[in-house]
Amino acid sequence: MNLKKTIAGGTLAAALLLGGAGTAFAAEPPPGRPPASAECKAAARTLHELRVLDARLRAEYGRVVRLRSAAAKAGKTEAVKKLDAQLAKMRAAHAKVVAKVKVAAAKAREECAAAPTAA
């Protein structure tokens, strides 16, 4: 029984050691590749945040569409009108976010491509 515990403990220790080393190596840029500039990191973060916002808007839009369909089936015309107005606002907001995503993607490509290369 002690041999099994020793082997299990050694295996666990090795796994934790390798996992920690992998994390440490992942934190550093690969050899031959320069670290990203602050502008590149900021542009990439902005792009990520806008993509998350886009996904949230899409999910919320789908939820409101389902509510509108249920209200239409139930014959609630006032609720349908309100939901139609909300959907129109959401489409306009989504169009603005999509435009911002395109601009942010172009900026991220520009900033990250302009990073100095290793000599």
C-alpha cells in the first residue's frame, strides 16, 4: 500500500512540476520573437473586449427575438411593438459595434505588425 502511495505522490509531484514549468515558459515570448509592445497589447485587448460585447449583443438579440415571437403567438400586439422598437435599437447598436470591431482589428494588425523584429 505504501508503494502505491509513493508512486501516486511522485506522479502528482512530477505533474505539478511540469505544469508549473509549462506555465512559466508560456509566460515568456518564444525565442526569436520579440515581446509585444504596449500598443499592440492594448489594441489586442480592445479588440477582444469588442468581440465579447458583440457576442453578448448577439445572445441578447436572440433572446428578445424569442420573446417577440412568443408575444406575437399570444396576440400581445403592444408587447410586440415595444419589442420591435427594442430590436431596432439593438440592430443599430450592433452595427456600431461591428464597425468598431473592424477598426480595432485593423489597428491591432497595424500595431502588432509594427513591433520591432529580433535581430
